[in-house]
Amino acid sequence: MPTVTRVVGEKTRAFLLLILAAPLSGCTLVQRSPTPEPGRESPLNSAQASRFADSVLQLMTLDEKLGQLAQLPGRGTQTGPRVPEGGEQQIRAGRVGSFLGIFGAEYTRELQRIATQESRLKIPLLFANDVIHGFRTIYPVPIAEASSFDPERVTLSARGAAVEATAHGLHWTFAPMVDIARDPRWGRIVEGAGEDPYLGAIMAAAQVRGFQGGDGAIGLGEPDVLMATAKHFAAYGGAEGGRDYNSVELTERTLWETYLPPYEAAVKAGAATVMASFNDIGGIPAHSSDWLLDDVLRRRWGFKGLVVSDWGGIGEMVPHGVAATTGAAGILALRAGVDVDMSDGIYADSLAAAVRAGRLQEAFVDSSVHRLLRLKYALGLFQDPYRFNDVARERRFTLAPEHLRAARIAAREGIVLLKNANKTLPLRKDIRTIAVIGPLADDARSALGSWAADGRSDEAVSVLAGIRASVGQSGRVIYARGAPVDTADTTGFSLARSAASRADAIILVLGERENMSAEAASRASIELPGAQLALARSVIRAARASAGGSRKPIIAVLMNGRALAIPELVAETPAVLETWFLGTQHGGAVVDVLFGDYNPSGKLPVTFPRATGQIPIYYNHRNTGRPPDSANSYTSKYLDLPWTPLFPFGYGLSYTTFAYSNLRLSPQSIGGRDSLEVTVDVRNSGDRAGDEVVQVYLRDDVASVAQPVRALKAFRRVTLGPGEMQSVAFKLGPDSFALYDRQMRRVVEPGTFTIYVGTDSNAHLNSRFEFTGDTLVLAPPTPRFH
């Protein structure tokens, strides 16, 4: 198994070439994230960068300082993104510090030339873009990446995206989005890792390491390293009613226990920047919250990087009702710690007058400019402003074969097998005729998913294209659209039934278009939209009628950006695959799983409800005084629906089976800062090799504050051949047993804990241990909200 200890610069390219050389089937690659060398300083903390920023700052006028804090959006043209009208003159005048949505090695080089040769202070520009899950080569959407439960693979995907994006002149991405989302109505759940804070924290750190070349941001300064942004700070995923841009109403305890851990993990991994969120918490918009941006982010977590506003987020404090004018909103934002003004133009237009009138101290401006100059220095732009502008490198890494190969491996790992009755899958490769039916089957644009950067649908593989390429001359593929995605039109049903009747196997491709999730794409109902359920039922009836006494394989392939409520589809379809949006290589990865070239191993990072009315539903809820009991009416449940989910968090099937046994805890009693070793035997009890994600959950049996019924504390992917057994060991330290007590201290309390180990969050195999001695205090009380 190839192992890499550092992946920046030339070593990145060497590693990606290993992917190209490795066999696609069964290829497992691991990246070990580097730790900073002893005595090596992170670029974010560099004393040299700080001294340099001090020297430049002394030369700047107030208008030039505010210009550095202005980020202007690009505009689309037939020849690619360009600066807005008058943008070149603003560069010459020192009135802009960064651009959003502008890329291209040659064009950004010219803009950099203007900045460094024609402006007074010759300060280089930053170029930023939403490189969320790939730039031109598109990897799986983040919720699909989280389904892999494979942080090393997620790091590699981010690394590949950084190599390609920086080759196009970019320095900065607005990813990862690390918002925890317990409500799948919220469209932006597709951009994150789902509902669990532990999984979210692991994936957040993995993405930061990939974009920035290693832990602690030590890769900054290499020409293929992209500055990461942890967003949206904070708790944007808690939007009420699942409605985007809405208020967030939660307790400080829930904020610290559930929503903040992934942001902290991203900061600890070295994220260079953080983005403020649109929402308010407790009536205070995040863009004006000095508690979030200073008390929590900078003081408690030690963040040394840059805070950027979300698009228009500063000006939106006027409709929030906390500022009367946009100028007043700008003062609130800068005082709170928002350094860069994305798109609003408020800092550049309003704050100079505020400083001169004494309404804003210039020291606030200086602090933000100092942070920005430090980052530009850390990227090496003052030493060589053109280091990201190599046209030959742009050609070499755009859709490079090693990137496409890595994208296909990542896409396969993101697929979750939800049902496989009677071993419907994998399909035989000698099937004569396959009917591919559904409105998304030929939708290559949706395969890319939302926020696809410079990804192009004509370079993506749809499910239909993947099947046609796989079957080739040995089979025949019949395609019928059947119905639109989101209307009640049934006129295509008859052609779909005819196709199903003539085929030996039926693949239904159903779900959502890519624009039905992500920003501004909330849904009040998360059932299958339009007439798709009716289409599936009609096709299934036709297939069964034409098959006589035999069973035709019928498979539903889901494409979607959120958990769906699909109990009827699951009940009536023999096999169901959750594929999300897998990017450029979507169709090829789906075919790998359909025909058994890859054994699916994905696990759900979010609970699937039975109906929209069950939301919010998540596995790590607290118990109540009356937990659900089917024998007692006066307990917490529904009259018209089971209280249990359709599919639990962590769920995912395989073409083989895995048996768990012999759970051991050592020692049975611990205290102080001791660790617990958890070991379990996992055996492949089936007839083919496969990957299993072994999951460890914990419950604090009795605590001073009510705790979740169980919480994920560790997981590991293991590969086992038929009949092979492996003892899988985990070491859990004190932080795994900790809680926020009544004083909001992070502590471990004496008492008993139950460990559960298994294949999903419903794991039954369990054992108990005891933490003895005095309460262990791990962290002082959290900063109190104000």
C-alpha cells in the first residue's frame, strides 16, 4: 500500500501518478497527514510575515488599507470570467485586495502584473473561487465524500482539487463547509458531512489538510496549495424550518456540543481563513458577533488567520435590524472581526469617513489589513507574484488522467447500498437488454452536483453514458426518460413501461436535479419530487407482468443532495443505491458497483426519515423521561408512523456480510488521563472481499447533564477477504468521554460508560467500563454568550 508523508509540490504529482499506475479495482491508498517539524513555525504564526506586514502597513494610506479589505466579484463573459467594469483602474488605485470568481493562469497573471507594477505599493492580489469538491475535475459532493468514512480519500480529493485550481491562478477556496445539519430540508446539507459532530470534525480537518498540504497549514507557500476556508461560522446548518438564510435558535450547550466541533477541528488543522455565516444566534448576526469571532475563534481557539464575510453578509445586517445603514453595518462587522468584505463594497465606500469622523478606530482597520498582508506573504506572493500563473502547468493538470482516476475511486467509495433483496446486485455482465429509465439517467449536469466550479457537463459521465460504455457490443440499452424530475407529467410512462417489458434488467434513476439542493434550495417536503414514485411503481408493475414467474432485476439508483423520505420506493424495489452527485466520474463509478467491479462500502452520514414529518430526526439525540415504548401509549412516539428512521446514521450494506464478536475493553476501569483500548473481532462472513467501516459509539450512563443516547467516537475502514477475520483496535482518550457540565466546563465525570461497536448507529454489541476518581477538568468554562 503506497504511503505518503508529505503531499505538496512535486510530491503531490508523484503521488497522483501512483493512483494512475495502481489497479482501479480494489485500489486502497492512504495519505498520512504530516505534522510540523520540531521548531518549524506555521506560516499563519510566522514572525517574519508579521514583521513584513508591519513594514508595509506603515506605508499605506487609509484608502489603500480599506482597498485591501475589499473583495470584488468577477463577471462572466464569452471568454471566461473577467473583472467588473473599471476593475483594472481599481487595481491601479489600490482599491481592491482580492477577486472572487476570476481564474485562468494567463488572465490572472495580467491582473497581477497591473497590481505589482502599476499600483503605488505594488501589493499582489488574491484570487478566490468556490472550489468545493473539485475545480475542473469534479469529485463527489461533500455529503457523498462523508459517506466514504474515509478521511484519507477526502484529503486526496481536496489535494487534487487544489493542484488543479492553483494551476488556473487561484489562491483561495471557500471550503470546507463544516456546518452540521440535522434537517435535510435545508439545501446546503449537500455541502457538508451530515449530522454528526465527530464525523464532521474528521472530514473538516481532512479537507483542510488536502487543500493546504498538511496539518498546521505548513504547506502554505507551495504553488499548488490552496488556502482553505472553514464556513459558515457558526451554526448555519441549524436554520429554523430548514429554510436557507433563516435564524438559528439553539442553546449554548447545543452550540458547543454539536455545532462548533467541526469548526474547531478545521482551525486546529490550520485553516487559513474562516467565513462568517448569514444567520443570527440569539438575535446577534454572526457578522457582528465579537463573541463568535473574537472570544471563541481568536481567543479560545487561537485562530491567527483571516475572517471573510459571506456574499453580502455585512449589508444584510440592515434587514436583520441591528444596523440602520450599510455604513453602520460595516462598523459593526469590522469591530467584530470580519476582515474582508466580500462583494458589498461597504468597507471601501463607507469606513474611511467613519474613521475620520471618529466613529471607528483605525486600529481595527490596521489589524485586519495586517492579517491579510501576512497571508499574502505566507503564500509567497511578495517574493513571486506569478508563481500561480504558469500556463504550461494549467494545461498539464486540467482534467489530468491521474485526477480523473482519483475522482472515480472517490466516487465509488461514496455510494451507499441501501437495499439488496435476493442478491439482486451485482448484475450479471452477460445481461442481454437493460432498460435505463428516469429523468436523471442522462443528466450529466446533475451528476456534477452543485458548486461545480469550472466543471462541465460535456466532460461528465452520466449513468446512461456509463452503462452504454460498459455494455458495449455485448448488450443493448433501452433508454426512456419516463417523467420530468419535479412535475406531475405522466405522458412518458407508457414508453417507460414498454422499455421495462422488453428488458432483462431495469435501472431506475430517480431523485433531484443538482439545483434542488445547495444554497437557496430548501424543500418543504423531502419525498421524491414530481411523478417519480408513480413512475417507479408503473415500471415495476410492467416489469413483473412481463417476467411471468421469474424475477427481473430492478434497481433504483438515487441521485440527490439530501436524505430523502422514500419508504414506498424502498418497499417495492428489490435493490436501492444511494449515489448522491458523484462528479465527473459519476456514471463510471455507478457502473462499477452495479456490475460488481467494486463492492460498495459507503455509510450514511445522515439519518433517512420515513416522512418529512419526522424531521428533525438524528441518531445522537438525548433521551427523554418517556423514551418510545411500543407497549406504552404515553411515551414519545407518533400515532401514524413509527418513531424509528427508515435508515439510521452509519447504515450501508455490502455484497458480502460482516460478523462482529469478542468485544474487549482494556482496562475495565480507568481514571485521570488514562486511555481505553477497544478491540473487536470482525469477520467477513460472505463469499467476496469487501470493505467494512467499523464504528464505535459511546453512552455516558449517568451524568450531571443529560447526554445523547449514543455518540460516534471512532471508526475505521478495514478490507477483508472471504472468511478473513481481523481484530480491530481503537484507543479512546479522555476527550472521548468528556461533556460540558453545568458550569460549561469540558470535564470527564466519574461513572460508568457503555461502548457499542458495529456496522451502524444501531450497533448492539456492547460492553461497559468505569471512570473512577475525581472529575477530570479538560477545559475551563466556555466564553459566555453576549
